[in-house]
Amino acid sequence: MKRRTHQRAGVPTVTKDPNTGEVHLRHRAYKVGDDLYYNGKLVASKNAAE
């Protein structure tokens, strides 16, 4: 038989990017418009791909 646990997931940590002002989950890539950012740096842009 499995016992019920009293542990639960905590609140995820969010960060505000100083360059874009976007609020996002830490250690995750995030989109601002058509641009993809990670760690405060532009990783991919739809305009650069064209």
C-alpha cells in the first residue's frame, strides 16, 4: 500500500528580465514577440532567419 505524502510542489520562481522587462520562469527560454531569449540574451529572431 502506498502512503499519502505531505510534500507538495512549491511556488515556481519567476524572474524579471532587466533588458526586456518580461517576467519568466528561471532557466527557461521565453519569447518576446517573435524573438526567443535565454539568460537575458537574444537566441533566435524570426527577422534574422528570413
